[in-house]
Amino acid sequence: MNRARAAAVALAVALALAAPSARAQSTPPAANVLSHGVQEARFLRAVDRQNSVSRVTGDLSSSAGSRVAFVCAVDGIVRRGIMLGQCGSDAEPTDLFVKLPTEHLRMGERLRVLGVMEAPATWVDVTGHPVYYAFVRAVFVDPLP
């Protein structure tokens, strides 16, 4: 891990510890599978396909509240309930912090994440410049082969 990435992860850990924990919504065990599938399909229909990872991370403030669908590889567990993911295309993956249950995740595991972009977390670096971190609150998470 290079120094810039290590510094970003360290800052993210500090931000994550200060941020309230959020968990992905899950269907109660008694609910049937079809209703979960219907809910997921409805959520997916409301996703703007123009919201690529590069687009939403390029304008974090106006992307807050947008529904997104990304493929992410688990790059690290920041803390319980927050992972750092390499999301987007394999050619140009982008770091995103994803709020979801992390108990059973493995490093490198690929996930389809349907979620909502949150307001960016900010940090001021040692030079006094603001740094913005993208957070996605997962609503539905499906493991990929």
C-alpha cells in the first residue's frame, strides 16, 4: 500500500469512527423471498444508470441522495459496518466507503451494491486543504461469483 493510500485509509478510519454506524437494510427472516426480490427490483428501477462511480465521485455534493448500483471488491474493513471497496469498472476502480454489514465479508470478495450516496465526509489535510470521501449506504448487497 503506498503512502498516499495508507494516509487516506488512516483518515477514513478516523472519519468512520466519528460517523454514526449504519447497516444495510435487510428483510426480516419471516418475510418471503419474493417480496425481497420485488423490493430489490423496484430499487434497481429507480437507479439512474448515468450514475457511474466516476460521475458520482466527481461531484459528491450533488450526488448525495442518489440511488446507485455498483460492483465493488472488498479492499478492507475499516470498522464494523464500514468497508473500503474498489468499485466501478475493473479498468478504473475507485475507492468508496460502503456502509453495510461486514461480519461475513472476505478481502477481495466481489459484491453488487445497491445503495444511496450519502453526503461526503470531509477532512482537512495537513496543508489545510479539504479532502472529501465518498460514502454509500447499502440498501441491498448481493455476493458475486
